[in-house]
Amino acid sequence: KNEVEQSPQNLTAQEGEFITINCSYSVGISALHWLQQHPGGGIVSLFMLSSGKKKHGRLIATINIQEKHSSLHITASHPRDSAVYICAPLGNQFYFGTGTSLTVIP
Amino acid sequence: DGGITQSPKYLFRKEGQNVTLSCEQNLNHDAMYWYRQDPGQGLRLIYYSQIVNDFQKGDIAEGYSVSREKKESFPLTVTSAQKNPTAFYLCASSYSTGGWGTDTQYFGPGTRLTVL
């Protein structure tokens, strides 16, 4: 069974487009992380949030604990945003989504 | 510069051999973690340590062993008992010792292990 579902699995966008990646989870959680994995494999933690919304530069993350849903938005997308974005809810353990592969075309 | 280093980046071993993956951090973090990533799957936790000389099994600890003799270092040994060792291995660390995931995790660059 999948405790975490991300959509879409793959996404191609033109530079400048607004992008949304969705994450739904079935477990009770205390927080949720969004991670970015670059083609070389390195992972960067983008956000940790437990309610509401957080913004960092062109990235915005929202979470609705009651609906068990989180979204990651990228405004004015750029080719350097091309990466895999992973949703990781934290319940009594970490759960990891399989990731959304984003390609931004110039 | 502070960060997490993993070495080597690529590692090849013959079937039946034990191999140790290095993870070092100079962030003064108490907690350290090892994850495994396979194609099409999410990260899976192998082991974690919240303090020196203590570590806990994660979801897929069988066939792996760790040690935490120093705060900065958390090496992972992939033993011959691990049935499918070929994978991408990621080490991470965080400040928090009050329950992992309560603080941002910082990831190393990863080691891609291939068993021939």
C-alpha cells in the first residue's frame, strides 16, 4: 500500500510557467517535508511545514492537515528547477513519495 | 564549509563481499540517518542514530550494520547478507534528537553502489 501519493509523476513545463505538484497521504502526521533531488542524486530539503503555507523565493508550499494534502508551487519556473521533487510526510516514521520528475524547457 | 560528505560517489563490489560506505558531517548535528533509494521507489530508512553510541533500525535494516563512535561519523556496512545491495545510498543529518523529522534534514551527495 502507498501511504503517500504524488501527482503528477512526470511534468514538463515551459520556462516561466506556474507549476503545481500535489501530495496526498493517508497517515496521521505531525509535519511534512518537501525535498528536491537533482540529477546527480543530491537531495536538498526545501520546506518543513506542519500547517498553512511557507514561501521561499519562487517556491511556495501549502498543507491542509485535515484533508491530508500538500502542494508545492513554483512560480516563474526556470530550467534550473528541473529536478525530482519528493514529498515526505512524518507520522510515527518518515514516509516518502516516489517523487515528481520536473523538466523545465527554455 | 559545513556539510555532509559521502564517499565514494560510485562503488563497485563483487557479490559476497562486505562494503562500508562513509558518511561524515561537520554540522554538529546529533542525529544521522541512512536511506536507500531504488528506481521508482521512495527513500527507505535503513538505520538512524540520535546520539553517539546509539542507533536504531529503520524499515529495511536486514543485511546492513552501522556504528556511531563519533558524532561526526556514521558509516554503513552493506553485508553479504543483503540480498539486493545495488542501490543509491543517502546519508542525512539533523539537529533534532527529540524525534526525527522535527528538524530539517541535510543530505549528503549519495553513494551509488553496484554489486557485480
